[in-house]
Amino acid sequence: MKQMEVTIMGQSYLLGCPEGGEAALAAAVAHVDREMSAIRDAGKVKARERIAVLAALNLAYQLAGAPRETPAPEADVDDALIKRLDEALGHDGQLL
């Protein structure tokens, strides 16, 4: 595992990073830094630990509210699944 030095709100951190994950980690660090800096700049919270917790909660809330991307099932896939279930259940347990 590779190590990357990053800066969040002026503080340096040494983080482990899987090979090839540098860009994703840098984007995540930038996102966290923006969120924490916005909370700090609002002026209501001064403690770094409290800012970090609030930023984590804000980011988790954003992720929880994000729409999930699930592909719509294809009709032929549904039909094939129903057919397989019907075959497995036999005539007494047919779904349709």
C-alpha cells in the first residue's frame, strides 16, 4: 500500500492509499477539506474535532440522500427469471 501526504484545513496527514487510488483519494481529501473549511469559515465552530464531526455528518447525510443508481430490469430478464422459478416450483407453485 502506498502512502500519500495530504493537507486538510492546513493540517498534514499521512494516509495509506491502494495503488491506482491516488486520484480518488485526492478528490475525497479535497471534498473533506472544502466541507471542513466551510464550517470553520462560518465562524460558529472553532474546535477542529467538532468541525470534523460536523463535516462527516454533512457528507454522510449527502450520501444518504443521493439517489441510488440501479438499472431498470429488462422485461426479458424478468420473464426468464419467472420461467426459471416456475420450472423449479413445478405446476403447483407457478407464479403466473
